[in-house]
Amino acid sequence: MNEKGISLVQLRQRKTRQTAALFLAPVIILLVVFIAYPIIDTFITSGYQWNGISADKKMVGLGKTDQRYKILDSI
């Protein structure tokens, strides 16, 4: 036992968890930046009538999705 009442096993487990977090943090940050953010941004952008170049965006919400389903049903 340590002065603080923490055993050596607990100290080793804590150190192992800290080391694992240190090595996993950059990977998690990269996953969020390069995978999760683009997916979320795609869903947000799909709610707009926008040509991708101009600054004016028109919010259409889910109305655009309804049009897609009507086109697919007619095929």
C-alpha cells in the first residue's frame, strides 16, 4: 500500500489507462475530423438547394428528399 492507500496494482492500471488514452487520442481526433465531420456536413448540406459554388443557399429541408423518392417511384 502507498501512503494514499492505493495499491501498486491500481497505480499500474491507472498508468496503463493513461498511456492507452495518450496513444488513442490522436486516432480519435483524426477519425472525427476526416470521417465523422464530413458525414455530418453531408447530411446538413443535403437540406439546401445549392449549386456548391455560389454563396446563396436556400433551405429546403426534407422537401428535396420527397422529390427524390417520387423520381425513384416513377422508374
